[in-house]
Amino acid sequence: MNQLSNAAPARGALPLLDSEVLRTFVTIAESGSFTRASQQLFRTPSALSMQIKRLEETLGQTLFVREARYVRLTAEGEMLLGYGRRLLKLNAEAVTQFLAPTLEGRVGLGMTDDVVGHILPNVLSQFARSHPAVQVDVVVARSVELLARLDEGELDLVLVMAGEPGQPSRGDIVHSEPLVWAGRVDGVAVQRTPLPVTLAQQGCAWRRIALNALNSAGVNYRIAYSCDHCAGQEAAMLADLAISPFPKSLVRPPLKRLSSEWLPPLSDYQVALVKRAGSGGASEVLAERVVEAFREG
């Protein structure tokens, strides 16, 4: 398919964007390099450069700023990236609907509760539209329990916290974000001594990261509240009983990110996707949807 229709467009008609050119644009934007994108797309950098040049001429906008070793998006390029991802996804859904073999059966998907609100609604809605004959059973639990149920064959895919104490590294990292100290907007818990904190039980990566940071900084603290679920820790913060290490994306009013100088910085936490071997085609397709959901944020 040509980037623009060969026929002369009617007066006022808009040009049509070629999906392959959009795929090239998105790949370059995500990799930050024409060279890396060419390796992924199996085309020469000069061929990709020609595609982007024609795309920029079509839109009348500069999409990339070329640096010595990498490229970065202009404001117009950032805008097009969102449209491009959505158009490519819609194209894939349409093709899948008509050409892909019908998927049936059941997929068991496990995740920790911090992930549920992050991606679950979008993943389920998109997967249901493309594969309505597949039943998806969702289990929300701690990482150690999810991995055990995966190994027992009860679950096909699990999203777990990576790097938890005593757990070997498994799966592929699909998400990483900073942990920050959070508390109530008008709260005074952060001013108390010893510092009251709310944490999950033993074995949680957030707990380990927070306690290591507090101990290394010599902060006088006490564990005022414990709960394995984000909702419980959030309740303690809303009640101004304690502050907590929380993923940056989950801090919403009336909570806020705390920035007191004496609070030690926290490292990132990561989410890993672990698959059960031989779980089937439906499981593989759902795994792809999960990865896409994290990539799009």
C-alpha cells in the first residue's frame, strides 16, 4: 500500500497514512535510533530515513531532532506517536478479527493488587473484543502465592514483583517505576518521631526497599500498620496513621508525594511477567496485550 493514494485526491481530501510508515516511525521513536530501528525492521537506515522524510512532508511537520548518536521526538512527533500506536493497534485488531484463527478456552491470569488498576481494565476490554470466546479468570494475590499457583498449573500468566527476597529471578521485566514516600496532603504523620510507616508483610519488595533505605539513613521509625494490599496501606495514609513507600503512579489526591529532606530516596520497583510453559495460544496472545498495555502506560 502506498503512503498516499495514486489517484488524485478530491479537493479538500486528507492524505492517508501508510501503516508500514507508521510502524517505522513508532519503532524509531521507541528505540531512539535509526540504526537500532533498522535492525528490528530488517531495512537499511537510509530506507527508514526516506520513509520518515516522506511522512514529514505529508504532515508538514518535523517529527525528529537528529542528534549525534540518537534521535528524539519533537512536540509534533510526540503527538503523532500516540496516534500511531493507536492506529497500529486498531489495524492489528481488525486483521486479527478476520484472519487469525479463532481462539477459545480459558486463561488464568494472576497479578498483584498494585497492577490491577494500572492495566487490567484496558487489557480485558481489548482482549475481549478480539477474542470473545476466551474466558479470562483473574486472581489477585501476593507474588509468592501467584508463582506457586503458576507452578501447580492453576495459572497461565502471572505479573509479580521482581527481585523479592528469597525468590529466584523469573520471567521478563515489563514495567519499572520509582517508589516514593507518600502520605496525606494535610497529614502530620511525616512529622512524628519515631516516623510511623505502613508496609506489607515480610517478603515484599517494597518493604525491603523502604526498610533498607530507612536503616541506611539512620531514620528512627516504627511500623505502625501492616497490610499486604495497597488498599490497606492507602487507608492507613488517608487516616494519617503513617506514611508509606508507594509507586509514583498510584499516588493520587488526597495523598501526595512527600519530599522532606530527611526522608531517604527509594529505588525503583519492577514488575515481571512469568508464563507457564505450554499454556497455549490464548495465553500467548493475552501476554502480548499485557506487554502492550505497560508500554503504552
